[in-house]
Amino acid sequence: MVIMSGYSKEYEIFYFQVDQFGEASVITILDFLEDCAIAHSEAVGLGIESLLEQRTCWVLNRWRLEMERYPRLGEKVTIETLNTGFERFYGERVFTIRDSQGNIIGKAGSLWIYLNIDKRRPTRIPLQFADQYGVPERYEGKEPFEDLPEITDIHSEIRFHVRRSDIDTNGHVNNTRYVEWMLEGISEESLKDYRLHRLEVIYKKETPYGTDILSQGQGAKDAGLQYLHRVLDQSGERELACGRTVWTKR
């Protein structure tokens, strides 16, 4: 439902959305966030079909997710989202994740690019979008996005092939697939002892169907457990996405 200048939607955690520990997977959480953003756009008359008529779409440029805990099987959560500002062809959106008692269990920030579908290039966001989304004149809780360190020593490398099921309505690999590929480099031993606390992802290039990709990772146990990630094309020379994950003890 639309709330003030934002939007909220309730979700229930089903069996197919949990991991081996009975908690919602990070992919489930990201799917909820993206669904909530789409539902917000639909509610204000700027949904997928409306944008397609203008030959435009939103593509995700950055994710930043921080979870205090993950909801368990059967739990219900409410996600609140707000567009916090537009600049040229960039749009920022934040999310708050609450449990059924109203406690905040997670927060996220995201940066989106408004794209001309035919030219596959960014295009200026129409001025009326700010009014339709109810963008606040000032938003005090803004957290700037940081550059991520580069991988200097490869600890893991896995090859994947892009399937039809990886492709979204924009004709390229869906953003959550990159996260799945990145996390495959985490050892089973680490997953048993640690839970993903913070995730940052930068999406750099579109990836089409049929592509072979490499997922590389570098781990460090400085403060808890941290990993740097990157996804490359099959040549290993073109970076498609990069990320950083921070893990805490279960």
C-alpha cells in the first residue's frame, strides 16, 4: 500500500524461500525488495508496462543490504520503500524490513539507472516522476555508496553458463543471479559458522543469454569474515559486476 511518500508490502516466508538453516535466503530478501520497488511503481502509474510504452526501463546499478537477522520459515515481514531522489538518469531508493512486531531487522539502499531500451543508453528521468513517487525535498538518512576494493589474490573461481531462466524482462541477466554466482565461492565450512550480515554489489555490464562467466572471490578474516567478489566474462578481462560481503558468527 502507498504510505505518505513511500510504499509498503507484506511478505510471508515459504519453504522454497529458506536455506538449510530454515531462514530466508539473501536471494529471497533481494527478490522481495525488487518486487516491492516494482509494486510501488505500479501503484503510482509508472509500472513496467507503462515504461515499455515509452521504450524505457529501470536497471539496477547498486545494492547495499544490511541484515540484523533473517526471517524464518512461516514468518511475515513488511518491507517499506521510498524513492529518495532523482539526478539526471539516476534514481535512489531505500528499504526498511520489519518483522511482525514492527522491529527493524534489515535495511537496504539501491541506485537505479533509467534506460532507453532501444539505444541501451541512460536517458534523463522525466521531471514529473518526482511528484508521482512523492520524492521528499530533503532526505536526512542518505548513506553514500562507496567504491569497493579490487581483488588482488584469487581464492576461488567458478565458471557458470547463463541460462534462459537467468534472463529478466529487460533481456539480460537478473541482478540476483550475480549474487548467487558470487556466493557460490563461499565454503560450506564458512556458511555453517557465519551468516551474511552486509552485502554490497555494483553492476557494471549487461550479460546476455548463452554467455559463459567466471565468478572469483577473495576472503579475509580481519573483522569476522569478509569476501571480495567479481563476475567476469569468459575471457576473464571484462568485469560484469563486483561485490563485497561481510559475515558475522551465527
